[in-house]
Amino acid sequence: MPAGYGLRVNQTGSSGSHQSLNVLISPPEGHKPHFRGQQMVFGDLEEAPLEKPADSIVRDRIEQIVGSYNRDTSNSQVDYFNRRFYEHVRWADDVRLAGAE
């Protein structure tokens, strides 16, 4: 992980079948992981906070590391779900459009 980034991990769930691992990524001081961009939403072009490519690589790599500790033998066709845990990786500041550069 690049210098300056921080991680906070929170485990939730009370039973073995509903464990959740929440990973919050803190960017370096003064760095914003998103920029203002435009994307198509229901056929209209709207402003949206888009993740910077370098920060997207950091988040993707953390998701890969978290996923490597997971097991998923689920089969939705027979309504059978068997995962070691559910993972959620996101930016700690929950960046909104107002916070994007």
C-alpha cells in the first residue's frame, strides 16, 4: 500500500452465518480520491464524483487482499449461501460530489 494511506477494519455480525468485514480506506492528508466528472445516468449526463485511476488501483488491491481470505461456495440456483464473511471496502470519508476536486 502506498505511504500515507490508512486502513480501519471493523467486523460485525453475531452469528457464524452473517459475518461482515468493513474496511475503510483513509487517503493521505489533503488528498481527495475522487474528481468531478460526468457520467450517464438514465440517459442523461450528470455530474458525479469519479474515483481517480491511481486510487482505484489502491482500492482494487485492498479488495483482492480481503477477498483472498474469504471462501464462497454459494449456489443461488438452489438458494444456498455459504460465505466465510461479506466484505465492504470503501473510502473512509464517504466522498460526495461536494468534496470532489
